[in-house]
Amino acid sequence: MFDAIMRQAADASTLNFDALDTVARNVSNLNTWGYKGQRFHMYLSDEQTVKTADVRDMEEGELMLTKRTLDVGVQGQGFIQITRPDGETAYTRFGSMTQNGDGFLTTPFGDLIGTGIQLPTNYHKIRIDRQGHVKLMEKPGDQYRTIGQIPLVNFPNPAALENIGYNSFQETDDSGKPVRASEATQLSQGYLERANVDIHLAVTEVLRINAGALSNLRLVKLIDQLYQEAVNLRQ
């Protein structure tokens, strides 16, 4: 009996550490643009054992003004489609862009925006409208002309996308295929999306986990005390 209770207490302690790891990961990314927090979930498997999973929270983060013309914040459900250096397609909500040596718009990590939007060497102004159309005024007084469009897509189940690092995701069987984002999904030039981590909720989670850990510790001490008393009675 004692062994079974001790195993349960040990398992509960492991779950507490796993939950704390999820909270710590969220807090450490509080200032990471476009970061999507995770929630620690426990469920009972078909074998009647407790399993755990981190479920990604795809709720929107707050948009923050940067005033940088190559920054775009995604409003609504959806992702910017990008092309990685290895040619694979990926998706991100981190809308900070730059130009590579060939003039193409890229993420800070070298991923092409869409399949490639190339800017000329010199231009006067750039404008990115809410539908993602990239427009240039090459000389003062010229009319803006459209040179490309930032593709916006969504998924039937975005929470099932695979996180591949650098704020990027890839589709999975569970996420479904990408589809064109609805008109409600728009871009805001000069803004970036902040992480959707709620620091107040994170503090509450830490307090709850700490309470669970203390409860397990008291249980272990109690079982140890009862075990010692049982041993003494046999002597």
C-alpha cells in the first residue's frame, strides 16, 4: 500500500514539474514577437493512465506600434506564408521583414515572404495595405504600383500546426491543408503582434503548481512517518 501511494505522489510531482516547465517556457517568451503560448493538459488514456500534452494557444496577441514600414501585424486568424531556405513552405505570424541581398522581402531568419516579393534597389516609399498588397512609389510624386502580395492563409485546426522554431509552423495531418484567409484577417503596417502570454495567468498557474507540490511533499512525509511507525511496531 505504501509503495502504491508513494508512486502516485512521485507521478504527481513529475506532472507538477512538467506543468511548471510549460509556464516557464511561456514566461521566457513574453517579449518574443508573435509567440503563441502553450497550455499544459492532462487526460486519461484508453489504458487508464494519465497522459500529458502541451496545447498551443492560437489566440491573437496585442498589436504594438513600431512605425517601421517593413513591419506588419496580423489581425484575425491566419498566418503569413513563407518559403524556407530549403524550399519548404512554412507559416508565421511574425511580420518583421527585411530585404536580402537580392532585394527580396524576407523574415529576419532568411525565409522568403510568400514565394518571393522583390523590391527595386531604390524607391521613395513603400505601402502595405490591409490585404497584403505591397505597393511602391519609386520617385516623389509617382503613383503607387503594386509589385506583389503577402499571402495570408489559415487552417481548419491551427492549434495542431507543428512548431519548427523561429516563430514558424508547418502543416500536419491534424492541422489540415492551408486555405486562403478570410477578409477578416488583415495586416497592419507599422505594427507587430506581441506574444499572447498572460503574465497574470502565469503567476496564478505557478501558485497553483506550488500548492500541489507542497501537498505532495506533505503526503510523502506523512507516508514516511507511517512507514517508520509500522516498522517500529514490528520490532
